[in-house]
Amino acid sequence: MVIGLMLTFDQKPELFDFIHKFKLTESSGIVDKPTLEKAPVNQEKVAVPEEAVPSYLIESQNLISIASQTLALLKMHRITSLSIGSGQMDIELIGDKIMDAPIDSLGDVVNYSLKQMSIDSLFKHGYLVKYRKKDLPVIHSTIAFSDLESWVPSFGSSFIKILDPIERENQSQTPIIIKINGKDNIRNILLKLTSWGRNLALEKFVFVSETENLSHSAIFYMSLFSPKHLELQE
């Protein structure tokens, strides 16, 4: 076939004119693949944002802290009533006319009252204190209603009532009222609340002491929040 092509080229070279119109090279029929550059790999680790702390948890932990601190600080004084909530507390003490209780160490005293009692020349001292907030450890665990219902009766003479849930701003809030008797039991439940229940908030604490029979009781006004809908601190 090669000889035939050569004879044809010699006899009719015009048939091969199209070949001369192209500048062929040795690599004419080969298409080089483009060189792919590797994209640089970002070796920096992406920081995972910390989970925001619910505002009600911050308020609750500060309330629990000041309640425990107040009972411990004033254990040598006769507290007749103590009510804490919304960033302030009302304290009522019975003693001499000159009271040496370090109330100012608990916060800013914004109001004070003094009333003489009819017995034993004693006086009733009333304080309205705005307590200071602190940075406290964050709680990560959550609890269920069943945990509370089984836990509260372990304190002996106690009471728990779970109210109907309230839906507000895409948040489910179930009010709970717990009553505990006995100063040691009250301290123990406050201690437990410092580390148990990210979705549980203590909103008000009321402590009452009966001077006649020296009995102590406390009512915990609490709320259990749905863990899926948390109001975040701005």
C-alpha cells in the first residue's frame, strides 16, 4: 500500500496539496491533559462555639447561691423570715436593738426597718437587700419530672405540686412548688440544686422560722423548662 501511495503521489501530487496546508508536528494528534493544581488544605481548626447559657439559669444559680450564703452567714441569728427573688431579698431578724449581723456583706441594703416587740425587750429588724450577681459554674445535665417526684419525698416531711405548663415565646415552662421542712433538709436541697438540672430554675425562695417551736420550713418556687426551647442570655 505504501508503494501505491508513492506512485499516486508521483503521478498526481495535487491530490496531496491539503497536507501542506497544515503545519503538523510530532505531537499533532496528542492532547495534553491540563495539570490540576491541588487546592491548599486549610489546616486551621474551626472553633466550636460554646452553648449559650439560658438567662433563667444564671438568675437561678445566683438565687441559690445567695440563699445558701445567707443561711450560713446568719445561722447564729434568729431569722424569722427570708424571701429571695428577682435580684433582691427581704430578711427579718429578731435580736437586740443593735444588730451585729453582717447584712451588708450579702449585697446593697436599700431599706431598713426597726420595730420593738412586746416580749423580752427584743426588736425585729427588717432589711431589703439587692444582692450581687456572680459568675458561677455552668450546669450541663437536665432532669425530668420523674426525678423530682422521686427525689423530694426522700427529705421526709415534704410536699411537691406540679402545675399546668405555660407556653410563652416558643418556650414550655412548668411551674413547680416544693415545700421542705427542717433546716438541714433545706440546706441539702439548695446544695443539690447547684449542680442538678440545666432546665430547672429556682425563681423564688421563702424561708420561715417559727420562734415558738424552733421549726424551719422553706418553699421553693421553681420552673422546669423544655430543653428544646431555651431563652438565651444576650
